[in-house]
Amino acid sequence: MVFCQTKTSPAWQSGLVSVDANGKLTYTPDKQGNTIPDFSRVGYHHGTKSIPCYPQVKVISPVEGDNWENIQEVIDEISEKNPDINGHRGTILLKRGEYRVSKSIVISTSGIILKGEGDNVNETRIIATGRQKYSLIEIKGEGRYQEIINSRVKITDEFVPVGSHSFHVASTDQFQVGDRIILFRPGTPQWIEAIQMNRIIERPGTRQWNADEYNLAFEREITKIEGKSVFIDNPVVMQMEEQYGGGEIYKYRFNGRIHEVGISDMYLESEYETEDDTEHGWIAIQLDNAENCWIKNITTKNFGYSAVSCERFAKNITVSDARCFDPKSPITGGMRYSFNNNGQQNLFMNCVSRNGRHDYVTGARVCGPNVFYNCISINAFSDIGPHHRWATGTLYDNVVTDGEINIQDRGNMGSGHGWAGVTQVLWNCHADRATVQKPWASGNNYNIGMKGNHYPGHFKDREDGVWEGLNKGNLIPRSLYQAQLQARSNVK
């Protein structure tokens, strides 16, 4: 009798983040003091609360013809109710069946949940039938954040490294624990010069970077104040340096932002005419001016752009157990961004895409932290990663693709995409090949424990970021996000 033995690679740990038997994490700084940041405080209520399950207050069944009015009227009715102590107004159950919908279903009030009876094609099935480019479901508040006057103060440290949860300011008199603040990092001509984004080799349509467009506003909350030291809930994800303008903090309010909205257990589909159709359901679920919301257990098919798209002011959103299948649109720029994130502190986990392009992707000037965890891309037509113009602080954790994952200087791709991002971390990912490069200034990018091939990228002369353990199995911890989440819960 012959016994087949499989050899398991010996367990190993990164030199940047290690974990002991009790789950405690140790971070090793580089020469400037930068560490890989803690990505655990993302998603619905920073991961401190489970996604709730409330009993339904209204039940909808499908009708013949267009169901838009039938659904929207119930949403508008529930929107008039007062929320309970949890911010919940009502759960609307969409019974099993086919709902044909010609235009966007809009939720613009907090505390409303749309729940179906399952995400299979024969369960709760909503079909976008309109012959125009539109989002099937929109979760959107209004406005934008507003700075509270006379609250802005200067950060006095000459250098604040990545991973920091504190810094010194000129005065703390106007702040208290619990304040919501903007951690403001200005764009300056000196910084644009340092990363050489005023020297992109031009082609028709190329735009050099303008410093005024790179004022980055990271939303944070004050957790402690000691003298002139301010402590914040989520870490610094981009170096703040006096030579490039330093940083400031100020209090803000966002009165128009909605919260506690959920979508779950549905099959969302778009009608289309041809494989290259661009006038049909474009985004299955779009969120903006919203926080502490969730999308769970959905399947989408045939939309032109995204299953879920989190826009600039979508914050602390959890997208879990979502599938994006077979988009219908040209396989070219601006199409097929299966799970798209332009917001901050958002979590995409346990997602699957098929026949997309940029399947797990961020856009321009995206402020982290953000996380893509345990996600799969099948038959990808382009790469995963920060797509263009400086995303900060993204973790790609156990992302598997048969295509590429790239973090690089994209040069004059698109309209002059340039450096796609900084503090981009690949952890235990699997790809056909990957590029991970270090920007000219402001930090680094990391590829830890990837299985796949090293690819020099669009520009072969750019310096590699930090690579550890290429094609070396059995990385511990297997998931950085889960280890960081567990380490945080272990703190008494």
C-alpha cells in the first residue's frame, strides 16, 4: 500500500507584523518610524457591532409591470416614521418573486432596511428594465461635511509616521474626547514635485497633477487628549511631513449624511440588448453621503459598472457575501469596476466577481483605511488595486485572482493616473502576477506572502516596494485584518 504525503511549508511570519500565542501583534517600524497600520476599524460601526436583524414592518409582493412605484411608496412611507433608539425606522420585506423596475429605488432617510427572501434567481429578483444608465438602488443623503469655524489647529510634529494614532497640535483647548475631526493633509507644489506628478509624459488628454486637488481629508474621532497630544481612533495612513505642508485638524459636522440603512438577500439583475450595451442598469447598489450601512448576501448580474459602488462620502460601510457576475459593457476604460470604493473606512469581505475588469478597486484621492478581505476574481480582464491618482491606506487581504494585482506609477494611463497609491498592503494574496512599487516620496507599498509572479510594471525603472515571502506558503497570521480585529478585541 502506498501512502501519499503532502509537505506543508513551515509557518513563517513577516518581519513587519508578527503575532504571539496570545494573539498580540508586534509592529516593526522602518527607519522613519512607519509601520503597517491597523486596518481593523473599518466597516459597520468600525467592526464593534454586528449587522442587526430587525423584524419587518412592511411586506411587498411583486406586481405586474413596473414595480418602482410600489416599492418607492413604501420606502417613502417608512421614511416619515420616527426612528427607535437604534436609529431603525423599519424593515421592508420583499417577498420571493420578480420585480421589474424602470428607474432608481432611492433611500434618502436613515434607518430603512430592504430585505429579500434570498439571492438566488428564483428568490427575490429585482430587474433593472430602464433603457438608460442608472443605479438600481441608491442609498444617499445630501450635502457634504462642514468645518466648524475656529476649530482648526496646526499639527506641530515635523514628521508623523504611518501607523500613528497620536500627534501634537498647537492647542487642544477647543477639542474633547469624542469629537469628530478631519485630519487634513494639504497638497502642495513641493509634494507634487517630489513625486514627479508635474512631469507625466504627455499624450492627448493627459493632465498633470494640481496641488490644490490633493488636499486629503481623513475622517477621525478623538479618543484621548493628553496636554497637546491628540489620540485618534483610526491610524495615520500617509506620512505627514512639514517639508510637504505638514497637517492640521479641525472639527466638522455632516448633517445630511444618513445611516443605519441595509440591503440584503436579493438577486439584482439588469436587462440589456448587446454585450457592449451602455444604456441599461449601471450600478446595482450605490452609496454616498451615508455611514454605518451594510450590503449583505446579494447576487448581481449584467450591470455595466458595479455590483456595489461606495462614493466619496460613503463611510463605515460593510459589503459582505456579495457576487458580481457577467457585466454587460465594453471591456475598456470606465467599465466593469465590480466592487468600487471611493469612500473611507469601508470593508468588502467574502465577495466574488466574474468577467469584470477592475474588480476590487479604489479611485482618485481615496482616504483610508479601507479593506478588501477574502475576495475572489474570476476571468478578470484587468487588474485589481488602486486605479489612479493616489489612494491611501488600503489592505488587500487574501484576495485571489486569475489576473493581476498592481500598485504602481501608472504614468499617462487614462488622463494621467500617475502614482496609484501609498500604504497599499497585499497580504497573503494570490495572483497571476503583481507589481508593487514604492512612490518617490510619502511612504511605501507592501506585498507580503503572495503566490504568483513578480512583474516589473508599466515603468521598469521604478523601485520595488517591500516584498516578503513571494511564493512562500503558510504565512502567519493568515489574515492580517482578522488578526488585527482579534487583537483589538483582546485588549481589556
